Amino acid sequence: MNGRVIGAALALATAMGIGFAPGASAAAVTTLYYSSSGAPDYLAQIDQGAANWNAAVTDVRLVKRSTGATIVFHETHSGGSYTNTNGHGRGDIYLDTSQVAEGYDPTRIAAHELGHNLGLPDHYSGPCTELMSGHGPGTACKNANPDAAEAAKVQSLWVNGFAAAREESRQVVH
């Protein structure tokens, strides 16, 4: 590839709110930007959920950004927490305050919903050790970290970076 093609690809990715970590090759790390300003009661929990993913995977990074984010958190007060996403780093996450009031852990909710934006489906019948088991294990489950299999799946989905992420129809997942 010549420099102009690479430059154009990077400019397009940046304009879409998806960039590459400084100093890393484009195939090595894809940076996704998230905004938590729409969920002001859960800023620390959202940041911790993103940090948990960043500690578990190396091919994709979640970075907080106030503008131009492709993953945007919102607070809602009923209907359950959910994500409207394409599974490739673009989506709106709705964090339901009523679920938190019922005893569900907000860091687990945030990390779980970020998992959908990274391409993972729900697995409600899974144990608490599986982040994508979501609300299945009940309010006693406080685990907000992906397990090894979930991290490996995200790694496989993002190994080729932004170029591998093709647009699909948006999906709503809880």
C-alpha cells in the first residue's frame, strides 16, 4: 500500500470516531472512543468497565472521549439496560437506573454492554464468571470482567482491526 492510501484510510477512520493507538500499527490495535456523559450517575463504573476490557484484550482499546465517540452511554429509568449496536464499535448503550436500584452491579452492566459493542452476544444461561451472562446469575453476581473465552473471542474479532469490521444491520441486545 502506498502512503496516500494508508493516510486516506486513517483519515476516514478518524472521521468516523475510530482511530488507531499512537505508535501501534493499524493491524495491531484499534481504538474505539466512548462517551459516558449521557450517564452522569455512572461515570466511574463505565470507566471501570472499559478498563476491564482494556486489561483483558490487546487488539482493541476503549478510550473515553467527550466528542466524536462511536459508543455513547445514556441513562434510562425503565425497560432494562440494552445496547443498540452494529457489534463493530458503534452503538448506543442504555444503562437502566431501575436495574441498579434492584441490586444489579452498574460496573457489570457497563462492561456487559460494552461487550456487545465489541461483538459478543448474550449468554444468559452462563455462570457469573461469564460477563455476557448478564442478569442471568442474579443480583448477587458482581463480576465485571470478561472471562478468558470472552476475551479470546474479542481478540479474534478485532485481530485485523478496523478494516475487518464491516457494517451490519444494527441490533438491539440486552
